[in-house]
Amino acid sequence: MSVDTVKAAKKSPKQEQPYTELGLKDDEYARIRELLGRRPTSSELTMYSVMWSEHCSYKSSKIHLRQLAEKAPQTDALLVGIGENAGVVDAGDGWAVTFKIESHNHPSFVEPYQGAATGVGGIVRDILTMGARPVAVMDSLRFGRVDAPDTARVLPGVVAGIGGYGNCLGLPNIGGEVSFDESYVGNPLVNALCVGVMRKDAIKLATAKGKGNKVILFGAKTGRDGIGGVSVLASATFQDGDAKRPSVQVGDPFAEKVLIECCQEIFAADLIVGIQDLGGAGLSCATTELASAGDGGMRIELDRVPLREASMSPEEVLASESQERMCAIVEPAKVDDFLTICRKWDVLATVIGEVTSTGRLQVVWHGELIVDVPPRTVAHEGPVYERPIEKPPEQEAYARHDGSKLRRPGKGDELRAALLKVVASPNVADKSWVTDQYDRYVLGNTVLAQPENAGMVRLSSDTTRGVAISVDGNGRYSLLDPYTGAQLALAEAYRNVASTGARPLAVTNCLNFGSPEDPGVMWQFREAVRGLADACQTLGVPVTGGNVSFYNQTGHTPILPTPIVGVLGVIDDVTRRVTHAFRSDGAQIYLLGDTRDELGGSEWMEAVHNFLGGRPPAVDLDRERLLADVMIEAAREGLIESAHDLSDAGLAAALVESCLHGGLGAHITVPGGADPFVFLFSESAGRAIVSVPRRMDDSFTDRCAQRGLPCTRIGVVDVLSPALEVAGQFDVPLTELRGAWSAPLRTLFG
Amino acid sequence: MSSRVGVVTFPGSLDDRDAARAVRVAGAEAVPLWHADTTLNGVDAVILPGGFSYGDYLRAGAIARFAPIMQAVVKAAHDGMPVLGICNGFQVLCESHLLPGALVRNDHRKFICRDQYLIVENAETAWTAGYRHGQEIVVPIKNGEGGYVADERVLDEIEAEGRVVVRYARDNPNGSLRDIAGITNDAGNVVGLMPHPEHAVEALTGAGADGLPFFSWAAP
């Protein structure tokens, strides 16, 4: 087998190269030739093609994403901001936490189990790379309609994959969300989030500094799996699933578990200068990013890379996305100690090169130079596109056909029937069929997990400090108005975190959209990013990282635009956390915030009328801030026993969940003058319900009055009558509610 | 003076730190033991924790059985040292023939994590003396291969000898024969169970504190 070398490339400038098959456009190829002053070798072409893919280079999104950094609010809480593997937040007392969410959508469609499993594996390594111990995962999932055949194939596989990998890794899964819409048939979304904990002085960065320092590849061997994952799979629209299967990586959670423990010992012994995980684009990405962020030069002896199959070509070695691999930069004097720790954990580790002062990444294959490039041109100077943008004409129609003529339930029995229908809709119904497949207990620090408003973990068993995280997103809102939809996603996650008693501090996001080559999709994207950046600025919570997933469409039909937003908050005493379960007899139930007739994009319209239209609920970020402040204060001072944010299916869903989770009934009274239907089903933002023990009643209402937060007493928790009763309208026994709420997913998926 | 309880870490052990924490919460001293060690470092008891030792390759617990530390554990168990195997640790004890039977894939073919009702049926073992006979407790389960099986003769024998330590109550989560959740050996010093008492030692982070007595016998 002949290998294309730099020497050969200089000699044969006119040789045809298969750049289109690798996903590069004519002008991109021309640019590579210009950068190098010659044609690229086939290995160089491989590196540029994977690194300049949409997935790695953000070429369509970059010009819009800039505003996330430009508009980022000033905060002391951020230790590492956007641009590194993950953002790092100051959690107080010398603790730091790092978190990030990332998509693995296309692989999860092609091969649900491995696609989802390696999605978890990838995000965990991103967190590990920051020098942290990963402490929890959560995920945001979207599937087609529950009864679609594709959903029956994809959902069980995705859930088993997330569980299979995360459980075996020993990371508690502390929540997330699942919802359904027909636009996700053929395009499920699997967005995986991980959070890690470290001491503030232990943060590690991906940098290759110090001439003569060694480059060590450690972890699994390199195989032929996942080749072209980022370019072929993640950066194009596709339909023929089977043919792409070799582009999906295969995960081995056991290998990752020992890699985590091995890294913890390496971090503790202070043995590394820099570290990078190998994920999308494999060694091409790790070497060019490490070199770009360091002194700029690196020499790699590629034939030293341990292979699963000896016959692999250098191009395959550079592009392989084999999982469970890391790359570290180590001073020569510390190499022996590094290798000793790896041996203890039976982790394969190989010195594959060293840092140089040449300013170039040079890769040698059996003595011949096959790559000689300025690393920044590969990692950071890829193409940037200003894609055409056009507001889709149907946007106006959504506003016009607002569902105001849909028949609304009148009184009593009709409201009762609507409640049961909404509670049993797959988006609102019990998700324990999914979450029971995830270990939520391991590591012994899980304070809150699904179905709570947010997940919460204690940072370590010797502190009371903890973090709370919520991920949210609503594709229906975002379709109707992407600017508002993205803001509502942020507001909901922010509110969820605050309702547990934690102070929201930072944001991660995963932007799932159709093809960027469609001007209508680009309009949705631009609006969503603008909305998110503006809202982060107002709420004072910066975006610390995340990712973009384009090309989520089947044929010409894109998915609902789905910005998923994760918010992380810190709580200094986890024993003060607030759950959403009603807890004691006689506790007063208060509705905080204002309820308006806002049912555009609502769960009621979807579940009862299968209708999508109108305007999403209005956003009032100052109100969100005030609501959060009051809930956090009330939690700290022990004024409230439960809190539940109001979002999908409004008050109706929140009441049902608080009753069922606590196993306690509630008597509810519709406030004077309010329309019972709007009261129950409106999805107005900036609202929550709390239950307040009688002795705290005055303190709590005084606090709301002082702070100017609308607070309406709507009922009382009742131990003796196990039912949800709305006075003068209807009552439903908890057993009936539980039956309706818990049946759908269990019945469908077994 | 409190007991020193060893907690073994195999590659792929996951609940080793949880088990050690439970030992400390109960007031005893937790001593980390490494799979490649050949001695037990003078401990008074040993816990084989949950997880996926060696990735559960081949069969859950099948490779861990051959770890150097297991020779010492098996010998100590035969000499009467209290040994507790939780989840994967139970699988290792069965593979090591310290306990009869085997654990197979759950009948519904899924991993399951939930808070589980159990009945304590033997409160005389080294690990369950802190309970009352017939006591109902809630302890989390989390397993994919938790279905306890053995042939009829063995099942009859362990039932007759009162060697069923805990039994699933209200609802069998995985198809275990005769709802068996945990068993002991003839001498009552070796106990294996699928549920995770180490995840029920404090209400804040677990399913209550019903699991604590498994560990508190070792406290002063």
C-alpha cells in the first residue's frame, strides 16, 4: 500500500483528490491548497475535511454564536468561559464545577444504542478533560410520535444505550426531559449533559506547551469505527441509515470507567501540562487543538498509535473516532510516573510524539512525513459562512391561526376530562419507564433526581454544597417564534433550578436545527441565538459552552427548531433543597406570578386538538429574576415545603405532579374572576406553585408583598382526602390520576 | 474499638466509595482493598461492592472471581469472617461458590433502578442482626442481571435452612425465583444481596436510612 507523503504531494501537484466525497466544497479545497502552497496529502485532506466539517468548525453558526460571548454578562462566577472543552463555574469554598451539553442525534438514529451510549461517553470525556471528576449526567431527548414505528425502534435503544453506558460508568443520571413530536421521526434528538467537580486550583486546559514535552495517547486502541462521524454523519442530511452504520462509534463503558479513575490519579499527582479527549474527528482534532492552544508545534509518530487492526491506513488512524481515548502533554521527567499509573489501571499508554517549536504539526508514518501543516489552519481557521437568511412565509400563518376558535372545555366534567387527557399525553405523562433504567444513586451524593424540577448533587460527602441543573426546551414554542422560544427554554431551566433553592449561575446549550442551507432554518437559528444571548444578558447568566447540531431533517422537512438550554445553579446547603412534592396536611398552596390567556403552542392544544399555532407565552425576564429570588430566599429560610415551576400544561400538570409525588390530595379554589380553564391550562411563563406550612404563612406572604411578587392563595394540601379537587368544578381521586399519568409510556414500551 | 471493614475495588467497581461511606456513617472504619492485593490487611470483615467488575465481560462476576484478592476473601470466609456481597458483589460470591445459585438477566430484559420493599427473613446473620425478623424495609435496587436462580433442590434447601436473608415484598422487580433478594451461607457469615443497602444510609441522598443496620453491627 503506497502512502501519500508531503514529498509526493509536492511532486504531483495535479493529482486528483476525492475531496467532495469527504464533504469538502470546491472553494474549501482551493483554500487548503492556498494555505499549504501545494496540494494536501491524503492525510492532510482527511484532517481538513473532518475539522472543517460543520460539526467541528461551526462554519454556518460561528457568525451568530459570537454574540453569546459578546453579550455575556459580567460575572465573578465564571472561571473558564466559552471556547474550552467545557465552562467552569466557581461553586464557592474553593470548589469548581464544569458542565456541558452535546448532541449525538444522527448516530442515535442510525444505531440507537451505540449512538446514545457514545453520546454519554463523549460528553463525560469533555468534563474529565477539564481536570474534573464527572459526578452526574442528564439528557434531553426528542422522539417522533409515541405510536410511530420509528419511535418503537429508536426510543428503547436510546434509553438502553444511555443507561448501559452511564450505569456502567457509575454516574448517576439525575434527570432531563423527554418529549415527542412527529417532526422528530427519522430525526431523534439525543442531547447528553455531564457535570464534573474539582478544586478550583486543579483546572486543566487543552494545551501543548513546552518544547520537548511528550505527547501521550492513552486509553483504548484505535480502530476503524466512527470514521467520518463528524463529516459524513453529523454534517449532512441523510436517509439511508444502514449504509452509515460504520460511521457510528462503538462504546466500551468499562474502558471509560478505568480511564476516569486513571485520570483522577494522574490529576492528583500533577503529572500533566495539558490534556484533550478524543471525540469527534479523533486524533485530527486532538493534535491540532492541543498544538494551536500551546506553542504551536508538534511532531507525531503516527505508526506508534496502538491499532485494533494492523492494516489501518494513516488516514484512517487520523480520522478514527474510536472511543475512550485521551491525549496528554507530559514533561519528560514525569513520563515514568504517568505510565506507572496507567499500568495500575491496565490503561494502554503510548508516547506518540512531542511538542516542538516549529509552529507546525508534523505527522510521520514509518519515517515519512505525511502531514506538515500550521495547526491553527486546521483547528480554528476553517471556512466561515454567512448563509442566506429568510423568514419563512408560514410564520405569519402561525400567528394568524392562533387556535382561539378551538373549543375549550366549559365547566366541571369537561375540565376534568381535559385534565385527564393532558395528564396522559406523552409529553406530560410519567417518564419513569425511561428514568428507572438509569442508576440515580451511585456515588452517594444525589439529592434530587427525575421527576424533580431539577437534578441536584452534593459536591462531595464532606460538604453541604451542591449544584442543581435543569435542561429544558420547547420546540413548539420555538417554531412559532424562535426568539421567544429560546428565551422560554432558558427561563424555564432558570426557574426550575431556582425552585429547588439553588442560585442559577451559568448556561450551556445545544442548538438542534434543520439544514443551514435552508434560509428558513437559518432564520430560525439566528433568531434563537439572538433570543438566548439577549436573555442570558438580562438574567445575568453567561453561556459557558455547548454545541450546534444542524441537518436534523428528513428530506426537506426540518425538525421543530429545538434550542435546548441547560442551567446550572449552586446551593450552599443541600439540606435546604426544596422538592416538588406536597408534604404536609394543611399547607397552603400559592400560585406565584400572573396568569394570562396564553395557550399558543400549549400542551392542551396539542393533546386535545392536535393543533399548533398562535404566539408562545410572553417572556418577562425581570419577573423571572424576582420569582427566582423569592423562591431561593424562601428555601433558605425554610418558608416553603414544596415548589413546582409552571410550564408545559401549566397549573394542571404541576398540581398533578405535586399531589402524586407526595401522595397527598389538594383542595383548589379558582380565584374570583378567573376563568377556570385558563387558570388550569394556560402556560404563562414566570410562574410557580409553592406549598407553605401554616406557621410560615404570614412570613411568606409578607415576603412576596415586600418584593412585589404576585402571590395568590389557591388551595390547601389535604391528607385525609386523596384526591385533586377543584371546588365547584370537579374532583379526581389520586388513584385515577396516577393511572392516567403513569400508563402511557409503560403501555407503549412494555 | 470499632471494626475495620475492607471494601474491595475491582476495575469497574462503582459503589465502592458508597459502601465505604456507609461503613463510616455507621461508625466503623472503612479500609480500601485493591483487587490485585493478596492479603486483607488485617480487616475484620469484607464488602464486595456493586458495579460492573471487569466490565461484566464473559458474565457478571465471572472474571472478578479470579482476582488475586478473592483467594484471600474465600479463605477468610471459610474461616468465618463476615463477607457481604452487594449486587455485583453478590454475583462474585455466587461465581466463587461461597453462595449457591446464580444471577441472570432480569425477566423484563431492562436495567431497573427503583426503591424496593424488602422483608428481612433472617435477622441472625453477621450482617442483619440489627433487624427484626419479618421487618419491612425500603432499599434501592439497580441492576440488569438481578434475577436469582437455582435449581429446585437448592431453593428448597436454603428455604428449609432459613438462609433466605431478604425477600422482595409487594412486587418482584426482576423475576427472581421465590422473590429471593438475598441469601446467606450455612454459617451465616457470608451474605449476598442484589439491593443496595449502602444507598439507604441517609435520607438526604438515598431512599431513607433502612439500610444502615447492615453496616452498624461493626460500630463500637
